[in-house]
Amino acid sequence: MSFRFTARLPLSRHAVDRDNDARAEPELFERLWADAGTRVLPLWKGKALLDASAAGVAPRLLLLTPADLPGVLPAAALRVYLGRSLDAEAAEPVGTALVAVPLDAEQAAALEPDDTRWVGLRDYATLLSDRDTGILTESLGILHWHDSHPHCPRCGAATEVTSGGWVRHCPVDGSQVFPRTDAAVIVLITDGLDRVLLGSNAMWEANRYSLLAGFVEPGESFESAVVREVFEESGMRVADPVYQGSQPWPFPASIMVGFTARLADGQHSAGLVPDGTEILDLRWFSRAELSDPENGIMLPGTSSIARALIDDWLARPAPVAPDAAAGQGNPGV
């Protein structure tokens, strides 16, 4: 399988060996904290610090040494081992051990009181290197999980963090809780005129549109989820879901699985029915309409797989003579 599309997705980039074997070391963090070569990524409210010394070059994340944190980070603070850097162009050598630590407001202020220095993944995903984008995505996903799973789901006891921050152990019943990722499908749908279907969410501005998406339910394949979600949100039946690529979306804990699909035979593109709860408006767009800035259409941000799917469709040559009556999504208009 080709990873051409996935390799272009900002949050799917990475340059880190997650080094799973090292997670089993009982004294892992004691060893890492004694190593001056270890680098620590501090995070506050889902944001990281930019390296001010990198002014004039591409932005990069500020990584600290363990010695930089004694007055900020308590000894019992949560730490997550991210793995070892594989980036030969980074400031740190290949093989550098990387650790993420979450800070509270007081700790963050002690480290950097200027709020503007703390930046989010959505804004910087396309500007950072593969390694920095990868470790920030990895860190947000695992730390969101820790925030939402402090107790055992079986007995309610407070759990203990083990395995380099990748497992929570219940001291009462002995069970283990592992990080979870919620799969969601997102689909670019075209009709017989090779127009793309976009919807406007109830929480967005009236002129913001994106692809239809939804979570995969238990006992459901990705392809079945595509068909179900599209019908629930638009009243349209689609056929031939084709996998394109996937991207982690740690806001807070998703993996977006991208597909393309076409209207099923006999479906009329004029019969759109927004669900009225999540989707308030649905429209078919031609390439010319989406490319015209005068239309004022706001598309998803460049860090999203939705934007990558749309851009990929926009870059394709339009059919020379689409046959609207061929049965593959009769536009009905």
C-alpha cells in the first residue's frame, strides 16, 4: 500500500523511535533524569514552548534538560517517555531520549510567564519539523488520556502510572488500563458532476464548511461507518468507500480515518437532508466555487485531514465530460 497521502498529513509525521522495550525498565525515569542528554518537553494546557534561540529559522519546540526543572517539577510529577529522536537535522543528536511532562498553571508560570510563548498544535503543526510535530501530537494524546483515566474502571480505585507513562495499574484488583484512541471516519463524497459535498456544523460560522465525519461504533467496520454516518447527517447513500489515509487527532483522543466515496446508484444529489443537530447546511461545490475567494467559503485548517482530502480533490483534473445520467450519483438538478 502506498503511503503517499498519509505522508502529507501534518499530524501523521514523526521522526521518533517510541522505544517500547525501554518502557519496561522499573527505574526508567531515574536513569533518564541522571542523563544530561535527556530532553524534556514541558506542556501546559495542551501547549508547548517555542525555542526563542531559533529566531530567524523554522520554529522548533523548546526541549529542556532534567536539570532545568528541579524548581518547577515535583519529584512525583507525571512523566511520559516518548522515545528516542531519529531526526538527524534536530539540535539534539539522533538517539536523544525524549520525555513529556504536563505542568499546572503555577509551574508553567515559573518556567515561562509570557502566555504568548506557549503555542498550540493546530497553529504550528505545519510549521514544525516531523519530529517536533510528532512528539507534540504523541504527548497531547497520551496526556489527555491520563487526565481522563485517573481511576480504575472496574473498582474506582486511584490507579498508578507504570511502563514509562503508557499504562495505569490498579493496586486493588491488579488490572491494567491502556491508552485508548477513538476511531472516526471522514469522507470526501462526490456526485455525478464531480462536485464535492460539504456540510456546515451547528457550532461554526455560517460560511464554514467541511467534510462529513463521525465516530466508528462498536462492532462496525470503517466502511460501514462511512455509509451510516453519511446517511445520518445528509440523507444520502454512498457507495465504494475507498481508504485514503489516517491522521491522529488528539483533541482529545481520536484517529481520523480518511475515505473517498461516491453517491450510490439512484441517489439524487438534490435530495440533501441535514440532520439539523450537528449539520445545519449541506452544499455541493464545484472546484471553481471552492477556488473562488469571492465566495467567502471557509475551509478546514491546514493541519486537518479534511483539508488534505479537499486539496487532493481540487488538484485532480476535472472529468472532460461527466455523464450526470450514468447512474453514479444522478445530480437530479
